[in-house]
Amino acid sequence: MGPKATDSPLASPFMFLRKHFLLPALLFLGLSYFLQAANEEDMGPHDAFPQAYGRLGEKSVYHQNRVRGMKQDLNDYGGRVYDLRRRFDLIFKNKETDQPPPARFEIGEAVNWRQQGTKSSVTYQGPSTPHRLRQRDSRIFSRDPVGGNPAVTDPTAGSEDEKSPLAFVVEGPDQKPRAQQATVVVRRKFEYYVLPRFGMTLPTNSDYKTGLAFSATGGVVRGDWRFGVDFTYSSSDSSFTQSIPGLTTSHVHPGEGENTALALLVGVTRDIPLGAGWTGSVGLGIGGGWGVSDNEVKIAGSTSRSWEDNSGGFAWQLGLGARRPLGEASSLFLGYRYLGHPTMSSHNLEAGAELGF
């Protein structure tokens, strides 16, 4: 084997330096570059302060004014939030808010570089002041409960923004806000309705057959109450027997009749919400009724006896119903009604359409 190779005298010091000093030197250079960049505000396009300030004193002045501007903005925004809270309580609770005004930052005079006794190399440009909202309406509540805050009005808003329901004016604790007066839709004190309906009548007298009925109600609506006049017409056939005396004894003969019942009632109805778009109702009416009956009894062969009965008296009714809207002014109606009539009392099942105006 030949002699062992050895490093040259020049190579040994180089390897030693590379092994023990290269990494610390790179770390030192990187840290120095980072500190220099941070000092010169050269770390990217989103610097906290402009690169024109090269002195620490100028940077201090700049940031003092920035902090002063932020304090002023916070005072303004805090006052606006408190004012909105106060307006909310006045409108929806009709009282002054029980929340205390927000604490305000103390704002001194703006710091000027020339007050330091050294002429600055640049011209200071402070932060832009927030928009001062102008007061377009002299009726706007100008007193600031916090102190010095601008009125809450958007200077860029046009006439359309003034119609917004959020654009209200607070008058005072004992006065109604004008925003409520402006947004309240004036409605008539009464609303009118007409309810025609057809149905099936089932007389309580077993001699009468199932017939047909027509009813119509019209009146006024006041909240959940309805006051109106109801007209009812019902018709039903009847079958009966009549005893006719003979020479020595009485004979029973079958008879038939056509019966008509009329009623005119005044009543009151109470609406009850049922859910799923349905509204229930309970109604009571009193008035008068009139009945007409055309009767015929067959005696023998083609011989018959005919007569007409007319009678009237007190009538009343009790009804239950349910309505479901079909449009803005119409509703489907389904109901049951008991009619107490002097000639033909009956149970009635009805369906109709209500029209409002």
C-alpha cells in the first residue's frame, strides 16, 4: 500500500472555516438584512408607514397622529352605536335607553413635526378624517347624547334612501317618532265583506226531506269581529198523512207538500286563527222567519185537497265555519249552521266564497 494521502496546508484552514464559521455567518447576514429591512419599511407593498420617513422621530410623529385618528374614529362610531340604541328603545320600547354612554378616548392636539425643533425632510400627511355627515333636514335631532358626534345621515344617499324604513327621526321620550307616522299604512276603520253560499239543508222534522239552501251575508269587519245581516232561503219537500172524517169514521190519507223557509237575521261572528292559512269563526244571529207550505192530500182517485199555510215568528241561528284565502280579497268558506225557524228548523252544510272590499 502506498503512503496515506494528506490534505494540503492551504486546504486544511479552508475546511476548518467552512465547517465552523459558514453557518453562523449566514445566519448573521440574514438577521442583519431582516433588521435593516424592518428599519427602512422595505418589507413589502403593505407597509405600516411610508418609506419617506427615515428618522425614528418622524415615524413617532406619524404613528402618534395615526393613533389619535383611530381614537377619534372610535369615539365617533361609539356615539353612533349609542344613538342607534337610544333610537331603538324610543321606537320599540317607548322609553329612554338604560345603557350608559360609551367611554370616550381623550384626544389631544395633533402632533406636528416642526414642534420638535428640527425641520423635517418630508411633508406630513395625516390620516384622512372620516366623512362628516351633513344634516339635510332641519327636523333631525341635532343634540348628541354622547357629545360632538355627527348626525347619523349618509351623505351619499339619494332621495330613495330617505324613504327607507330605517331613516327615522327621534322626537323625544314623550313623542311618537315620525318614522312610525310615515311608515304606518292608513287603513279604513271598517272593512266590508259579502259571503254568498250554497248548501244542503236537513230539516229536524222527520216528515221533511233533505233540501237545498241558499244564504248570503254582508257586513263590516272590525278586527276579529264581524257584524252583518244574513238572509236565508231553503226549500224542502215533505210527506205526511192527514185524517179526514167520513160519514161514520175518519180515514187517513197520504199527503205531500212543498215547503219554503225564509229568514232575515242580524248577527255577530268572531274569527279564530286555526293555522295553516285557515281562520275559524263562531257566529250567532237573531231575527225573524217566514214559512210557506203548499200541501196536497189525495182522497180518492183523482180527488184531492190542496191548501197553503203561511206562518212566521222568531228565528235564530248558530254557526261554525272556516275560511282560507284564495287571493287578496277572496276566501273559500266551509261551514255548518243550525237554523231555528218557526216552520222548518234545520241543520245546514254550506260552502261559499267570501269577497272583501
